[in-house]
Amino acid sequence: MGWNSWNHFAEKVTDADVRAAADAIVASGMRDAGYIYVNIDDTWQGDRDASGVIHANSKFPDMKALADYVHSKGLKIGIYSSPGPQTCARYAGSYGHEEQDAKTYAEWGIDYLKYDLCSFGELMKKESGRDPVKAFAMQKAAYEKMHKALLATGRPIVYSLCQYGWNNVWEWGTDVGGNVWRTTGDISDNYSRMAEIGFSQAGLAKYAGPGHWNDPDMLEVGNGGMTEDEYRQHMTLWAILAAPLLAGNDLSKMSPSTLAILTNREVVAVDQDPLGKQGDRVSAVGPTEIWSKPLSNGAQAVALFNRADTEKSISFRPRDIGFAKGFKLRDLWLGKDVTTNGDTYIAIVPAHGAVLLKVSR
Ligand code: GLA
């Protein structure tokens, strides 16, 4: 859990923005809700010096000082690079400098690396003669190379693979040392893209677990392109998916409703449940879907999603997921216990909204 600069600041991000994010994550209570990583995405890179050591550009005058500042707040700091010669925004990537870069990151005090395929994809095409088997082998080798370089630093650094889910990365992400891997192309701050990405995650649950997670991309909550109900659906879906929760909004200008969505303790607890199981779809009837996620102590989280643009009534029978009687039902967004009518719970779910329940004994 944490924050990443890309979704709001994109190429404009500066040292001051990252410091402001660190300040706000503490002042808003987000740190105490679990948001710990403050991650700088693309466009921090400057030139390499004569010996090949990477330096930050003028937007980031002193990375070590920035890392010290973020650490002084009880937070961790992340950075971004590419196995290719250039990142997606055409800044310097780590190609041919993997060990050197890993060492530099460790010296700065970096705790998290997002490693984005970008221009390495072009290299793969060229050098493999468009042979997909060769290209795939190149890709795996590139990710493994940086994994080994990070290990060699002796500093624990979370390793986040970003290659948009190509070649079913969930099947081999752990083999190359990934702790988390993007399963999709980029999210954007609108309902149709968020829903397209989020609901496409059905079937991937078995690949996630402690230390190795599927990542359907960062949160857009609070960026302004969706309604409150849509952001609540976004957060509910990410919690059911045990997805990394990396806020992507401007934390220094956050509305109370954005903060409430990001920090609802009972919803965050579903995402972060120590059992470490990702949830999956149980049923879909037209635009309404029911998903569930196993939680510790035999409990289950159950999400009722309405993808339609009108309000829908959604019925859920706890017995369908193994709770016949003597169970407790709680609406986590409302923060209150609720009861079934007979053996059915019926929720009126707003357009593009979600209800998140916890069923426990
Ligand atoms: C890719 C990634 C994004 C972001 C940008 C930065 O598109 O998928 O998450 O890191 O690059 O250029």
C-alpha cells in the first residue's frame, strides 16, 4: 500500500510533489491506515556520468536527501526504471547498467522498484527476429537480471514487474523474482476503463499470495473522472482482488470523500487480510456480479457489483458460499451489521456502485 506519482502528476512530478505527498500521507491518516510506500514513477532520470552512474534530473536535486526525508516520516520510498535503454516517457532506462543502477538505488535508500518493459519490447522484436519464443526468453532474462542485481545490493527492495500482463506474467512472475506484477495495460480515470481492467481479473486468484501479487494497476480514486459510487466500486473491486493499493491522486488536495474511500479500515482490511487470498467472481447476471474473497478465520468478503447505469437490486444467499445459519453479516462501507430476509440478503446498489459485505461465524 502506498502512493505513486504517475496517475496524477505524470511527467510533471518533482521532488516537492513527492515531499508534499509524504507530508499528506501522514497528516491525512493514510499512513496509519497502511499506506507506506511513496513511489516516484517515470521522469526522474537525468544523465549518466562518465562512469555510467545514473543521476536524477533537475526536478530531483538530491535523491538521497529525498529518500531520507520520506524515511523520516516512517514511510518507504519507491523508484521506477525500465530494462530497456529508455523508459516509456523516453527517459534513461537501465539497459546495460542493471547492477550499477540497483547499487545506486540501494545507496539512495530505495525500498521499491517498478521495472517497466517499455523500449525493451522494441529490442525484443528486433533481436528475436520477431520469434515470440526468443522474445519471451529475452524478457524473462531481463527481469531476472534486475532481480539478481537488487538481491546483490543486500537491501530489501520490493520488485514490481510492469509489462502489462504479456505472456501470462502471473505464471512466471515469481520465477524472475517479482513480488508484484501488472496484469493489464494502463488504467485511466474513467469508469469504463477501470471496470474493463478490474472485472477482467476473474480467474487469476490462484496466482496471488503473500509476497507475489497480481497488480491490476494503481488507483484513480480522487482524480476526478469518476463519481463517488464509481470510485467506491473501484476500491471494492481492488480490495476483493487483494490488489496493491497505490493511491494515484494529489494527496495534498484530497476531499473528505476521497479520504474516506481510501482509508475505510474495514475495506482496507479485506484487501490486506493476512490469509493473502485473492477473490474471484461467483456469479454474473447481466450487469450485476457477485465476487467473494476468502478471509482469515473462515470468513468471506462478498462484493455485490452493479455495472449498469441504473440502480439494481442484487440478491445474495450466504448459503451459496457455505454459510447456512449462525453467521454474522456486516456491510463494510456502512460499517454496520445487517441481516438477511429469510436466507437472502437484498441490496439496492446504485448505478456503477458496489456493496461490500463480510460474512463470518
Ligand atoms: C507505462 C506504465 C505506467 C507508467 C508509465 C510511465 O505506461 O504502465 O504505469 O509507469 O509507463 O511512463
